[in-house]
Amino acid sequence: MLASLCGVLKEAAIYMKAKSLVLIVLFCVGCGSSGVDRAEVSKQATVDADGVQRIDVDMHSYYFEPNKIIVKAGTPVEIKLHNCSHIVPHNFSISSPDINVSDDKWGWGSGHVRFTPTKAGEYRFFCHKDSHEKKGMAGTLIVQE
Ligand SMILES: [Cu+2]
């Protein structure tokens, strides 16, 4: 009797583990969507009373929204970063001689990058985590005169 009860409990434990594993796999498969060929979402930063131009950027798996940011040269920029993924760490980087910033954001909450663009032009921004950039997690910063 006791032996069969243990057997039933073991089977139940195995069943629960398998069910949990299936749920975890389904969750992870469902949480990422490619940013490759994603439609352009353009947004212009607004200049606040303190003279800083600010813009909110959401970080998803695996894309930024907006993926096109427009700012003015010669005015400080603050990009507020919101990680919209529960479990996936993301990053925002611009790596050029004129603008060089990087910020990691793990989990919920906000981070930011600050810089003052001096030259008009187009700058690529991207997430440097794992292969996120290849999955489409990138965008363009347009600096206007
Ligand atoms: Cu990322």
C-alpha cells in the first residue's frame, strides 16, 4: 500500500515537472518576436522647460519602439529606456566617434542615456546583448541641424 502510494506520488511529481517545463518552454517561445523588417516607427524628441530634449524608447524582444528617433543638434538629449521584457536583459548603444553611449536595462523599470549631439547625421543604435541586433533590435537616430 505504502509502496504504491509512493509510486503514485512520484508519478504525480514527474507529471507536475513535465507540465511546468512545457509551460516554461511555451512562455519563452512566445516572448520573442523578430524586429527584422519591422515597420518604421518615427518619433521626434520634445524639448522640456529645462532645455533637455527627451524621448521615451521601449525595448522589446527584439526591437525598439520607436526605431527612428529625431533630435536637434546642439541641445542635450535624454533617451529614457523602458525594458518591456520580463526576463530578457536589453541594452541601448550608439557607437560612433561623435556619439558614444551605452546603457543596460535588466528587467522592469527605466534607465537612460544622455548626450549632446554636435553633428547632424544618421547614427545607428542597437542592443549589444547576445544576437539581439541580428534579430532586428536596432534603429536610427537622426540628428538635424
Ligand atoms: Cu536586446
